[in-house]
Amino acid sequence: MGRVQKDGVQEEVRDLRQQLERHNWRYYALNDPEISDTEYDLMLRRLHDLEDEHPDLVTPDSPTQRVGEAPLPGFESVRHTQPMLSLDNAFDEKELLDWEERIYSLLEMEPRKPLEYMVQPKYDGVAVELIYLNGVFTQGITRGDGEVGDDITQNLRTVKSIPLRLYEGGGPAPERVELRGEVYVEKEAFDGLNARRVSSGMDPFANPRNMTAGALKQLDPKLAAERPLSFAVHGRGFISDLGFRQEREFVRVVRSWGLRPAHYSEVHRSIPAVYEYVQRLQDLRETLPYETDGVVVKLNDLEKQQKAGARSKSPRWAIAFKFPSKQATTRLLNIQVQVGRTGVLTPVAELEPVELAGVTIRSATLHNYDELSRLEVRIGDTVLIERAGDVIPKVVKVITAKRTGKEAVFDLPTHCPVCGEKTVRAEGDPFIRCPNFSCPAQLQGRVRHFVGRGAMDIEGFGTKLIEQLVNRSLIHDLADLYRLEFEQICELERMGAKSARNLLKGLDRSKQAPQARFLYGLGIRHVGEHVAEVLSTEFRSLESLGQADLTSLENVHEVGPIVAKEVFDFFRDEQNLALLKKFQEVGIHLTAPDAKPESASSDSPLAGKSFVFTGSLTAFGRDEAGVLVKERGGKVTGSVSKNTSYVVSGSKSGSKLEKARSLGVPVLSEDEFLTLVRSAVDE
Ligand SMILES: [Zn+2]
């Protein structure tokens, strides 16, 4: 009996994997999905559950196994079987024509017949090589110096558009396949990631390429998995049994294996046609979903490629047409230091105004002090600046040849430029910080955050007003905002009686704000809007959040150890506790997350209850069960804590069941759960 059941599971697992691979292929390679993301996620979840229950069925190429377990101590060096060469550049049509001329003579083609060229956008990302053995993704290597790169397999496994197993719908893949391509991030995903970082009090990434390179260099694959990376194939190393003779066919083969070839891959039969393509792509450049810096042009015919051959560093049969750069040079007039709400000092370059991609640039970020010392920038230097996407322009490098000797070295600030406190810098921290919690610049930043959208959302608090409040010592902390008096506000510049009244009204209204917004407004590091929401729902009141120990914080779904620690520390800091007490005194009365009397399901027995499911259910899947709970006003979390109302246990429940018992959380069988759900329906 058991044997039969086991075979059934094995078959389901195999079937799920095949289906998932197929849907990956449709999604990434064909850009033509047949099912919704939700359906895909449900299948993946089902596979996860089956593998949880039958760990012996887990294989490394299962779509569930993207994030490996342990961080690496370091990367190992690996030699490429064929060197990863770089391409020569062309900057105009004439240089393309010259290149074609050289190819004709290398090929000794007389009389000349038209040549075919494969053209593709040149992604601005990080080049890597993937090695598949018998269809299974086995190793991923950085380009390195072209000969030897780093083994970053663990990190590349987390990139969803890299299949862990080649799709073999069109027949088995060759024994050894070496593919080359670009890891990149789509502009939208990059902007989203940066927005989340900023809302969590972290610094945004300078540009997409840096973010990508940084992600691939993480020793802990979990960190790489958090970055929204994509992958596109643009070339190959060694492939046993090629089975194709043209770049055009290679694109088709890549797609059939479930990988994404470079978008807009086209074949053209003359250099003027290639140049037209280049111009077309250049016009599209800003609207493309990813950053490009040019077009790659290759001979379409593989035999001709071979005949044209390669120099030591670059092939002769391919060339990169480079787009005009989004870079410009200008003079750096001064370096200003800005102090943020968390005390981070950010150096900002003041520039002689310069036109760049249609915009006048007056300042550029120098990011942090590691960057500053890497650049060795001096005041008065001529610098190269770059604007990538909509990101703030940044200084790329110093043109040292233009130095006159009159440039002034910029010393790291030993004291905060605003409050004068001695700055600190923790080991390994690229940032210098002002440690003074009462620093006016920090307080201004905290107020801006506290009254801003997503937090208390109080209208009328402009930068100028906040500056005055802080500089005139009308407020010393956030709670003081609620002690402001009508006369005090009226006396400020640009404030009349009407705006003062509105401001006070807004402040008063905010006393009833939802707790999550207040929590976000406090500006605890790493606690963005979403995490604040999650914490509020889980702990109901600030008191119980404040009392929560590290383990129960970490147990909250979507809260990791770093966030847990920040929250834990925040509620153990004397200054913060005093501030919270003061908030109470001024009459902050927050709306608890579960106080929604108008909710239709409020008298359902499931309302406000939290459920954890474990083991496999027979009547329905976990997701369906989750929907049943949510429709009746309850919620589902991933792990058991003392705040869990019920654990619903199917067959083969494991550690969650034990934990529920040890915490005294009521355990329901599937039937008992159904009875509870039905009672909610009948009411
Ligand atoms: Zn300061």
C-alpha cells in the first residue's frame, strides 16, 4: 500500500517539474505564458509541499531548489574552456564598413557576395558563462579576466530566467553546453527595489549594473535571491554536437532550451541595413525595459566566423557598435555633505552645469566615503559624470590628466557639518555617521519622514517649516510636534493664522492614525511600509511589539533576523522608550489593526484569528484553505508562534505540529477545520 502511494507521489513530483519547466520555457523563452503567475505559484507550492514531505525526492535541478543552503566562505576560480573575449568597438557607420572590408579580405571572397549579419542589443549588465551537463545547470562562472573567472553557481541558480534544467521538449540537449550571456536588471524592477530600500531607510543603488554586479558577488545566495535579476543569452563557449550552422539557428535553439535570447535578434544582409537597425534601436533606447549601451554585430554564418578567426583578446567576426554615451566631463566645484535622518553623511559633488542627455546637471552623488576614496577626487578636478536611466547622476572617474596642481584634497569630515558632533564609522561600513540623535539635520529628516506619505501623512509640513521648527528649538523630538501651539506657528515665516490652524488640525487628526503608519513613521531601520504593516497585524499593539523577544519577531512571516534585531533594539533604547511615553502623554491614540467594526465577517468565528497549515490536506490545497480563512476575516501565516490561533494539521505534519503543542496552540484536524469554516458560512 505504502509502496503504491509512494509511486503516485513520485509521479506527481515528476509531472509537476515537467510542467513547471514547460511553463518557464513559455514564459522566458517565448514570452508567451499559458497560465497566470498565480497558477504557476500554486504548482510550485504544491511541489514544495510534496518535497517537504518526501525529502528523498528532492533533486538539485528541481525548480524549488533555487536558493542553496549555506553561504560560501569565498569564490573558487575556474578556467573557461574557451576564453571569454571582449569585442572591438565601432562608433559610426564608416567604422562598420571598414570592419566589413577587413572581413572580406580575411574570407578571401572573390567575387564578393553579400554577407549576413546577426544584430542584437548590447545589454548593460554583467557577462557570465553557464555550463549545462546533460541538460542540468552545473556551473556558472563570471567573465573574470576572460581566461579565469569566479564560480558563482549558487547565485546564478537564484536567477529565475536561468533554467536549472534545459527544456528538452525538442529532444535531448547535447552532453556539454556552455552558454554566455548577460545578467541584468530590468529598469522597472531596479526602480522598485530602490524605492523599497529608500522606504526602509537604506541607500539606493547607484545604477543597475552596480546592483547586478554586487548581487552576483554575494557569498550568501539568499541575498542574491532578493535582487530581481534577469538573464539573456548572447553567445556560447564549447558545445558538444552543435547541430546548427548559423547564429539565427542558435537563437532558435537557445529558445527551445527555455532560455531567453537577446531581444530584437535580427539578421540583416548589408552594413547600411545593420546601421538602420542601430539607429532604430537607439531611438528605442529609453523605452526599452533594460539598459543598453549599443548593438552587437556578428557574422551569421558559423563557418565564416571560424575562417575570420580571432585575435588574442577579441574575435574578428564580431564588433560592438557603441551608442553615444550618457557621460560628460565637467568641473567639480565643491563637495557638500548632507546629513540624512539616520545620521548618514552623504558627499554630493557640486558641478559646473553641463548638458547630459537633454538635462542640465548641477550636482552628482559621490555615494559614500568608500566611493570617494576609490575615486580619489579633489575639489577643482575635471570629472567624468554619468546618468543611467532616471537615477541621480554620479561621478564615474577623475580625469587626472587635466589636473593643474591647484586642486584641493577633500578631507573626510571628522565632525558633523550640522551639529558639530564627532563623526563615527563602524568597521566595514562605507558610511560615516553623525551619532548625535538630537542632531538638527537628523531631526529634520525624521520629521520629514514622520509627517510624510505612508507615515502620518500630515499636510502643510514643507521643508522650510520643518527647518524653522528645528532651528528655533520649537521641537526637540517627534512628539514635540503635538505640543506646538497656535501662536508659535503663526510667528514663523510664511505661516498665517489659516495655515497654522490647518496644521494643528492635521496633527490632531493624525493622533488616530493606523498603528502601522505610526510604526513606519518612527523610522526604525529596515522597517518600511510593508514590514510595519506586517508587524502591526501580528502584534496588534505597540506594547506587545515592544515586549516581543527576538525569536517571536523572527518567527513573523516576512521578517528576517536583521529586521527583528533592529526592532528589538529600538524598543530597548532608553531614548526611544522615553519618546514613546511622550507620544502617549500628548494623546496619540492609535487605531489597532483589527478594530474594523464595519467588517462583514467581524462576527465570524474566524475573524481576527490566525491559522497555520501543516501537512497535506485531502479535501483541498493549502491555498484554497487560505482563501477560505481570509474570506471569513482570518489570516494565514507561515510559522507557529504564541500569537497563532489555530494550527490545522493534515497528514504527515512535522515540526510545526510539535511547536504548536509545545506552545499550547490549539490543533485542529482537517474535519474540525471544515466544521469551523462551515459554521462561519451558516451565520
Ligand atoms: Zn549631526
